[in-house]
Amino acid sequence: MKTKLRNSLEIAPTHMQRARVSVAVKVEGKNLSNIEELLDVAYASLSGRVYSALKRADEGFLIYSSITNTRFVENIYRAAVIGLYTRFKNFSAVSSVYANVRSFESIHGYNAIASGWIDIKSFEKLNVH
């Protein structure tokens, strides 16, 4: 029994935490008409979704999918800005994209943060797709 437990702990995650993502785009002279696109990008950048109510089987699936798609704060930030760039690069009024990610650490005495604006023209030079 002790060996089984030790082997299962070797592949188990050490801890889980929640993250909050804020995203924005800087728009020159026009209004952004579809705010839901920003929400889609923010949700897609996370390891998993948060739900207010789940059945036990759904909860297990959500935890498993989050563990198998682990993203640290810098991974979430990168996914968010790439998602924003991909979604808005052809919208000429968008000049820059922004993401702020705060990971609420469960076992550390600090929270991890990644944040910043990226200019669309500079982003294109990075050749990230």
C-alpha cells in the first residue's frame, strides 16, 4: 500500500492555484464592438474553467483536464497576448494588446504576476503565430 501511494504521489501535482486574467486592447479612434471576444481569449488562456456548480463526475474531469494542461503565470500571459494578437491583428484600429495575470499561490507566501502591453507592430517582428 505504501509503495502504491508513493508512486501515485510522484505523478501527482504538488499543488493547484487559481489565476485571474485581465485583458485589453488599445483602440485608436473606434469602439471595439464585440467585448465577448476579449472574454473568449481570457478563458482560452487558462488551464481550465471555473464553474460555480459541478456534479462530482464533472469536477473530476475538470481537475484532470486542468492538471494535464498545466499553465503557470507566464504561460497564461503568453497565451493571452498571442490570443489577443491573433484575434485583433487585422483590426486596423487596434494598436496594442494587454494582459495581466495574477496567480493566487496556495503554498507560497507570495502571488505570481505577469503583466504588460505589447505593441502590434512590435509583436509582428517577433514572428509568433
